[in-house]
Amino acid sequence: MAAVAEFTSLGGVTRFDMPMFHFRFEARPKRTHPKFGEYGGATVCCWIQRETQADAAAVARGWIGDEDWDITATEHADLITRETQLPGGMQYFEQAEIDGEVFVVVTSPVGAPDDDTNAA
């Protein structure tokens, strides 16, 4: 039986052999969001280390909902490795290897060119 390297992080026990999944969602703030009326939307990128993509997606969707965002679209959902991670996201990938998950929320204001909250 092969040994599995483990260490404890803020997110619990993280295994180096556990797959990493990357998600990119479009989201709108819920009425209960503290910046509702100021933020028109957001892109939420997630790096989640879990056994299955379904488990990782559940973690991502749960966190986004708990932060008072409604997901409006899934732009990307796939397995990601060190070899496939683009350099600009490597810091998040590496942090997720430590903590088990990382979330990056890039917001846009109400009325931004891609904001359709005022569309007919």
C-alpha cells in the first residue's frame, strides 16, 4: 500500500493526491447582500480540492450562496492540474493545495456594460 502524504490546513486534512477542480461562475448579489444595489454582478472563480467534481461543485455553490450571491451561469467547470493551470492563477491553485479551497470574487458595479439588471 502506497503512503499518502497528508498535512492539516485551515480546511482540515488535505491530501496531495486529491484532484483539484476549477469553476468559473457568473453571479448576481442576492437582496440580502450587503452591497446589493452597488454590485451589478460578479465573476466567481473557485479552486476546490475534493474527491469528485460533484463534491467540489457542491462546495463552490454552497460557499457562493452563503456569501449572498445567486449563480446565473457556469462558464467553466473542469479538473485542473499544475500543468494545465495558467500562470496567472497559479497562486490560487497553490493556496487551494494548502487550504483545500480558494474563492476569488471579481465584482462589477450596477450599470457596467455587461450588467443586464436594468434591461427590459
